[in-house]
Amino acid sequence: MTAVLAASNPPPHLPVLLDEVLDALAPIDGGVFVDGTFGAGGYTSAILDRGAARVVAIDRDPTAIAAGAALVAARAGRLTLVPGTFSELDQLASEAGAVGLDGVVLDIGVSSMQLDRAERGFSFRQDGPLDMRMSLDGPTAADIVNSLEARDLGRLLWVYGEEKQANRIARAIVARRAERPFERTADLAAVIEGVLGPKRFGEMHPATRAFQAIRIHVNGELDELVEALGAAERALKPGGRLVVVTFHSLEDRIVKRFFADRTRVTPQGSRHLPQEALPPATFAARGRQPVEAGEAELQRNPRARSAKLRFAMRTEAPARSLDRDAFGVPRLVMGGKG
């Protein structure tokens, strides 16, 4: 087993698709915006620099909240930084006195700050405790890996990681943990490499999909995303914009289907059948999508390679209820059932 040590000086955080996010969000002078994933404050700072009157920024990671204190002080009352999940952004914004938002931006998934810090346990590239909790509370990745039955663990890796060798990996994990429990990221990565083989040049690391699946499960990320889309729909005023940046297919599929459902204005189906009764569209699509990083950004920030941006403008129609199935949220059934 080869452990990759954490760098003593992690690279600076580079907000992905920053120019494209600003173009889609179109911050206006005097506007009020929510950054649902504050992280290192890259989007927030840029929105304020464009003339926004105020940003309410949200993060579930207490380390991000603590690190953002200096930026809050520097922005002289224009930035409110609150702990919480973006699934409750409408409530958090309202409690902060921000009602009728001009825009919401969501950068989905794990932040580079979390990936680059070995002690957070998100990365298979750096050896650290097998944690993966964004909010630093609740069950850890180690708890999940050391407790699930092989069948349930295999389902988790397949559903959330789309890992083709999910059952083989799950059986290997269960067999190894019978000797000693998993505690470190490098230990888990080594077992996965033992099943799939070592990383080949030009290909992604063999542990990528499994680590993604476990992280999504630990943090309830897909359910959070759906709830956040609904919260933004409730909080935006007519003409307000929702901008979402995703990094893998499960996230992007949910966002794509949400916008498709919310912007649909013409009936679908056979012309020989009665037309489908559609509720009014709550969003209007804008421009060609998804928007992806250009070559210049890819050269300076390889993490932008998988990023996709989708956005739409809020209409005057009332917000609607959420339907997980309509947005393609995968269902993870545990306990040996179908």
C-alpha cells in the first residue's frame, strides 16, 4: 500500500467557471443574492465586486464558516455568512432579512478545500481519517464502510457511484474488515485497487467512483440538491436567476431534469391522445446549455474538466412541490430488499 502524503501548503482555491457563473447570474447593482455553497468565498466575492448590495452565503462546513469571518468583516455589512445546508436556503435567507432574491448560485459537491485537506478524509490521493463529513457531525465514511452488509454496500457503490464492479469491491471490503476495521482513506483505496488494479496513465483513479458513492451517502447530497432547487424556486423573485454548477452525471441529471420540468410549456405525448394539463412554467431557459469550461481554464484548473453549468430565470408562476422520481434521483434500497 502506498500512501500519498498531504501537501503542507494546499493549492489556492480556484472557483470553477467563475466568468460563466457571473454571466449567467447577471448580478445587478443593489441586488440581493444567495451563494448556497460559500466554500472559500470565490463566487461571493465576485458577486459583491460586480455591485450586488448584499450576499447571504451558506455553508454546512464549520471550517468554511470560521475561515470566512475575515471576508465578512472586510465587506462591511454586505455579506452575511450563515451555517446551514443549502436545502434550507429560503428559510436561512428569510431569517437573514433577504426576501425576494435576485439570484442563487449553487456549486454542488465537495470543495477543493475539503479535498486538499487530508484530515477531512475525502480524498483517496492523500492518506487521512476515513471521514468525508461536510458538516463534521453524524456517521463517518468509516462507520458506513465498517457496518453495511456486503449486499447493501454493493448497492450503495452501484447507485451513487455507478461503479460496475460494485459487488466485487463490496465483498473485498467486507472480507478485509473482518481482519481489522477501516480507519484511513489510503487503506480503503488500496483494497479497491486490489480489486480493480492500479491506476493507469490517462485514466481516473480506480477508487474514484467508490469514494464518490460513499461521500454522497454520508452527506445525503442528492436529496440535499433536490431540496435546494425547490428552496431556490421559492426564494427567487420573478426575473431572479438560479445558476447551478455540477461535477458528475448524477448531479447534472437531477438539475437538467428539474429545469426541463420547470420550463416545460408545451404538452408532450401523442397527438391522438388528450393533451397533458401542465402547470405554469416556474422558470424560463436562457441560452445554450450546459456551459462548460474553456481550454484556458482547463489549463489552470484541471478540476473544471467535469464541471457543467445550467441556469434559468424565475417566472411569476407560483413554486411547485418536488417530485424526486421526476428529477431522476436514484433510490437506494437497503436491508436486502428489491
